[in-house]
Amino acid sequence: MNILDKIIAYKKQEVARLKTEVEISTLVKSPGFKRTPISLKKELLDPKGSGIIAEFKRQSPSKGIINDKATVQEVTEGYLNAGVSAQSILTDQEFFGGTVLDVINAREINQTKPILRKDFIVDGFQIVEAKAIGADVILLIAACLSKTELNQFGNLAEDLGLDVLYEVHNQEELDKIELDNKIIGINNRNLKTFEVDLEHSIALAQQIPDSCIKISESGISDPRTIIGMREYGFNGFLVGENFMKSESPGFACEEFIKQLG
């Protein structure tokens, strides 16, 4: 069993348990559920924007502890000051050390940029929960969802006013998605081996129609990489570990964005 299979198996048990503890109606009645989400599409299409989706994560299965000192509040402030287009927050606790409270706490500070609730979505409950905690975007990973699930979960999110980032690693996963005006993230890191391959991402990007917004995810540590990948039609760049491994993720992000010109 690879790490992705292990995460999904655990996540299904976790969500099943959560559904016995929290009613959907409670989520729908929460204050956060009533707010109008901020559009990730709009931010990434802004010609004045950096295109950077800066991530907050404490740890990962491949790297262990990345940063368990910086708080989500200080990192959020730093990212906003740096000029990010959006913020990504890991809410998986077991493998990434995150929690839904991280989104709630970030939302109190961040009123202007979209927040991606980054987790392993296996149930519609998590999408309703994402809206309730103040997220604007959810992640759907094609590697661990069927074509039907991708369609159903995507429709539910859109009905709630949320944007959807569809994550793919290869052509087979891309073929599961109805590619029309979608936000497609190409993960440069293979979730089964955790190896990074930017050339593979560039080749796959050429199979995505221009009606889609393309995001390059993972393994980006050099601003020159972003300048180069923009030439291949990428609108957004999800960067996490490169900032989070610094003592001051916000400052690292600011210095990175300055080099984009």
C-alpha cells in the first residue's frame, strides 16, 4: 500500500466518524457558511497578480516536520503582505499536522484573498464543512476519486459557490475530468513516490484546453522556474515547502515574489 492509499483509507474512516459527531445542518447554520466566497479564478486571471498560491503546512509524510514553530496567523499576515494571489492551508491532521481551525484562524485575518482548503476529499460532507469554516476553494485529487465522484463533488462545490482545484498527475487522471472552464492543477510531485518532475508537468499542460486555468503544484523553489512555466500557459503556482522551511515563511514569500518582476 503506497502513502496515498494509506491516507485515503484513513481519511474515509475519519470522515465516517466525523459524520456521527457533526450534523450537516449545524454546518449550514454556521456564520461562515453565509459568506460569499472569493473567486480563485478571478485572482489568477488578474494581470497584476503574482499568481502565487502560498501554502501553510507543518509537516508532510515525505519530509516529516517542516515548520512547527510558525503560527497560521503570522504566516497568513506575511503571505498577504508579500502579495500572494491565494493561500492554501492543509487541514489533514494525521499526516500533515493541520486542522480546520487553521482555516478558521486564517480567515479572521485574510478577508481579501481566496483560501484553498487542502485536504483529501472523499465525501460531500467535507465540501459543506469547507464552506462552513470559511474556505473559498476545495481540492479534488483525481488519483483517488472516480470520474463520477469528481463530477458529483465538483457540482456540489459549485452549487455552494466554491471554486474547485482539480489535481492531476497524468493523462489518465486528466481524462476523468470534463475539461471546460475548470481550474486544473498539475502536481509535479508523484503522490505515490513523492518524486518531482517539472518536464512531465509541462508536457501534460499541453493537453489542457485554453478555457482552463492551469496551476503548477509542488517542487517549485526558484522564481525562474515560474517565469519559464508561464510561457507554457500556467496561471498559478502553488508553493509551500519552499516558504514553510524558512524561519519566516512570509518574508521568504515576499523575497520570492519580488524576483518575479
